[in-house]
Amino acid sequence: MVKETLKDRDVYPGEKLAVIEVLQDGPGAYQQDGDVRSAELGKAHYHLDERRVDVEKKTRELVLPLEGLEVIAEAGSVMRRDARVDIFIVDGKLIHEPYAGVIHISDVDREYVKDMGMAVRNGDIVKARIINTKNRMVQLSIMSPDYGVVYAYCSRCGALLEQRRNRLNCPKCDRIERRKIAKTYGREELA
């Protein structure tokens, strides 16, 4: 009869899985008042030979923007002193609901930048590092040579710009534009 209740099954957080005299808690489980309970929404796996029960998580891991992580974002509103961006890749993981972020003009380059529009434009895809997450605003930096615009579009015709030396050239209308370019321009994986 005991073996019938100790079969692999779907469980909810806090659900009783066993008593500690029979099985110990493994990953995804915990002990409370002599019982082994599920810590996750998932599937309970009973390892009777090892006298242990663990829970395989069914829900996705949260991908949070934390300081120091690399992100990929699309520039939305670019003003004179900052650019608002929508972060859609955090630490190499594609996220479904983008986070809002900001790149301030002081976080673009070590040298003086007169206008944010010379570094980033609307619609550009930017690789950056998170430098601050306080006050519910994700602040980004593109100061390193590894960071900056990885894909840019012509402001006249909308074609993808090609890199030639330190400038970006439009293959359709032959317009030359400037941006703060990352080392991986045109080669960045967008998951």
C-alpha cells in the first residue's frame, strides 16, 4: 500500500510527499514538522533505493535584469541626453515581456558625446551592460568597445547598414552614418 502512494506524480507547492522516517527531501523539496513537502510546482520523483524524493520544476526560470549582466535591446525614443530602450535578451536568454531601460549620454563613451543621436538612433539594436537597477529603472552602459550598436538601420531608407572601417554605409542609398559601434557589429546572435 505504501508503494502505491510513492509513485511519480504532479504536485503543488506545500503538498505533503512523504514523512521523514520513510524518505528524505531532495532538490525541490523541504522538511517541515516531520513531513517532506514540495517546494515547487512540478513532478515528484521518488527514489526508493536512495530513500529520497525530489521535485522537478514545471515553471520557467525567471530571467531578471541584474547589475553586471549583458543585454540586447532595441532603441526606442532617442533624445539629446538619453535613449530609452526595450531589453529583449538578458544574459543570452530571450525574454517574452521586454524590460524598459535607459542609456544616459554619460554612459556612452569616455570622450565627450555632444548628442545621443550620434551614438544611437531609433530602431537600432544595442548590446549593453546593466550598471544600475535601483528605482525600477534599468540603467545601461555602452562605454566598453564590446558594447554599442550591433545592428543599425539607415535613417533615410531603412536598409540595414554595413560597417566599413569606423562608419556605417547604406547599401541602397549610399548614405554614411555614425554610431557607437560594438566590436560584434553585424555578427551578434539575437536568439
